[in-house]
Amino acid sequence: MPLRRITTLALSATAATLTALPGAAAARTPESLRWKPCAEEQRQPAETPKDGQDAKGGEGAEVPELPPLECATLDVPLDYADPGGRQIEIAVSRLASEKPERRRGVLLTNPGGPGIGGLGYPAILAASGLPQKVRDAYDLIGFDPRGVGRSTPVSCGLTQEQQDRGNFPTWAHTPGDVVREAEGAREIVERCAASPSAPLLPHIGTADVARDMDRIRAALGEERVSYLGASYGTQLGTAYASLFPGRGDRIVLDSNLGPGGYDHRAMRLFARGLEDRFPDFAAYVAAHPEYGLGTTPRQVRATYQELARRLEREPVQGWDGTAFRGVTFDRLYVDANMPELAKIWQTLDTGGPVPEQPPFPGVEPFMSARFAVICGDSPWPRTIREYQRDVRADSRRYPLLGGSTANIGPCAYWPRSWVKEPVRVDDQGPSNVLLVQNERDPGTPLAGAKALRRAFGDRAVLVTADQGGHGVYPFGVNGCANDAVTTYLTTGQRPARDLACAAEPAE
């Protein structure tokens, strides 16, 4: 089974998405959110969060019992330039504070993506260690972003082959490899443009989702809203804080993209992220010689390169070099996945049966929405020559993944009329942003967080944790970083200056 489909770059903690019960009435005005019980979609343990959002979990981890949520829907304009035109529905969820006397407001949440729903995220947070004092202080609010899940989903009608292609292009060894990859990228865009969702695709980008977030705030009757967003959720939070600076209360951004969000530079930074993170895995494997993959970090790195080349020449049980690189990147989001990843390497190396990987549900709408957001949020290079240049540079600079993530993708051919101006990020606005970041994050490398910190200027403070993986709060083990977030959300007190939290042993 080809594994490109599992190299999804933000499979955040939304596996337990919730759907409104049949017959739940939709809200028609911001003042009339009508809450109804939600029906929980049951998931198997293999489909629990794995994007750094459950750093204490991993394969076989027990699934926590999820608290029940309330659901409602909210009508918003498809095109905010035409607010009286077509309306679409946004699905919203709530986990209300059980201590009204301690409640201070609402905490809007997003687990990442793009292309991933967030309707069930408040329940995931509550069941996975969000401090009770935070739950008491806020109604936790989740939502499926437009184009996703219960919020007017989109679909390009991608073929199975296109779905298997995944989010990482194949490794380009030669300029001709870029040309060949361009053919498949163009076909995906042609399919999106011919799909019934084509009228929606230009209108599901980050800026429009941020405007929906402000509609949710108004519908909740709140003058200001606090926010907790992870991974791509940091781009949403950054856009909201930039477009509506006076309406944000306490803004926490966890595992940060740079000020450009998921732009062309961010895609190339995945390769830097793997370089930052790989030494943690190499040290683990070297300390476990029973895997037979090397007894020093240098030997483990050499094994990676040799396996990737071998699988490119002759795939094993459907695994090619792209799938191998992708699963390595994906599994290093969480420390607890290292034994599973080492076993995959071992079986690919020795020819044993490769452990079957659970399918990721909803690949096609996920990929369709993801392409629409990433390709429409900012302009991408449009000539093959530019990607050939980037591949040459990144193959040398980041030899673990650079020849793949610098290669061409559908964004090179996205219709120009569908591409919006990026949201400008600067230091104009209240000083109410807390950035929290692992030092060795493969998905959103530290370099992006530092760039976002510079863009925000005095608006933000950055807390870094000396640990690897994707996601800090509240699932990680670093008490210093977790306490900084909890303190800010509950008291409004941020660190006086940027804070570097030392490594702490896992429990």
C-alpha cells in the first residue's frame, strides 16, 4: 500500500470530530446560536491524534473518554466582499465552563491543518490534560473551518492515484524529475477547477476563516475572544490578531509557522525541520542496537539515505523512497512513535512484513481543502526553472528531505484569480500574543517561530522548550512551557521577556 497518503503534514488532534444531531437548527443571525447536543463519531485507537497533539501517547495508547459537546451552526458570507450574497454554514461546538463564577470568557481553539476539522477539539483538549483552572475560566469553542467537515466541505474529486500522491512531491534528482512532477501537479489543479466545488475554492483561505472567527465571536456575544491554536492554527491566530487586533484577548500560538504562513518558504522549511529533529531519532536508534540500523547517529543517518535510495530503485510492499521519507517525517512528530518508526525501518531493511498502516479517513476532502488554502493564501513560484533551482539548493542544504519539499506542486498552477494577498503581520496592536515552540519541531521548525516573533515585535513573547516533536500545550512534558501558557490564560501574565525552558525528563 503506498504511504504517500499518510505523509499528511498536519494530522492534528481532531480524530474525534463531532457532528450535529439531525434536526439541529442552524443559526441565522449572530445573536441566535442555538446549541444542541452533538453526536460523537466513534474512532479506533489507531486514529487518535498523532500530530504532536498527544505527546504522551503513541501506538496502542489508551483513548481518553471525551466529554460531550454542544453544537450549533452559523451562517456566514461565502464572499466577504459580497456579504449579502451566498451564505455558507460554519459548524461550531462548545464545552461550557462548569464554574460560572470563575468564567472569564471564551477560548476559541483550532488544532491545525489546513483541511482538518476542529469541531471535536475542545473535547480532545479537556480529555488530554488541559488544566481544570483553564476549563473553569473559559467556554472552550471549536469549529470546522469553511470548506472542511461540517462547514460546507469542498472536493476536487481527486482520483485514487492523486490521493496516493500525498502532500510531498517525489524526490527530484534531475531537472527532468521536476518537469515530470509538474505534469501531475497541473492535473490536480485542472481537476479542482472542473469540480463542482470550484466556485467555493477561492473563498476558503485563511483570511476568510479569520473573518468567520470574528463572526463566531459576535454570535457568542463576546466583545473579545481568547484563542489557542496549534500548527496551522497559529496562522489562523496570526491572521485574526492582525485583521482584528482590538478583538483578541489572550492569544496563544503553539508550534508556529512564520509570518507568511504555509507559503512556499514554509514548504521548504519542512526539510529543515527534519534536519532539526532527526538527531533525536538517530540517538534513540543508536541506543537500541537490536534494530540493526546503526550503533552511532552517523550510521543511522547513513542507513536512512541508503534505504531511501534502495526503495527508489525497487519499492518494497508498495513502499517507495517518497513513502519512506514521508513516514519518517510523520512519525517524528511524537516521541512515542520512535519505536514504531524504527520497526518500520527494520522491516524495510530486512524484507520482513511491514506493519500495516491505518488509513487516514477522508483523504480526498482533506487534500482538496488543503490545496485550496495553501495555494490560495499567497503567490507561489510559477516557473519550473525556479523549482529546479530550489531543488538543487535544498538537496545540498537539507539532504534528508530537501529534494522532495522543494519540488513543484499544484500551487505552481493555481489560478491567479484564486490567489489572495497575504495577511500582513506587524507590531501594530496590543501586546497580547504568547508564542510557544519546541526547539526541534519537524512540522513547524523553530526558524518559523523566530521569524513570527520578529514580525510581531513587542506584541509577542516567545517561549521555547528544549524538546522535540510537534505540539507543546497541554500535551507535552515540559512543565516550564506548559505553566507559562496556563498562567497567561488564567491570569493574563506573560513572561516579561522571551523564555527558554530547559529540557525536562519524560514522566
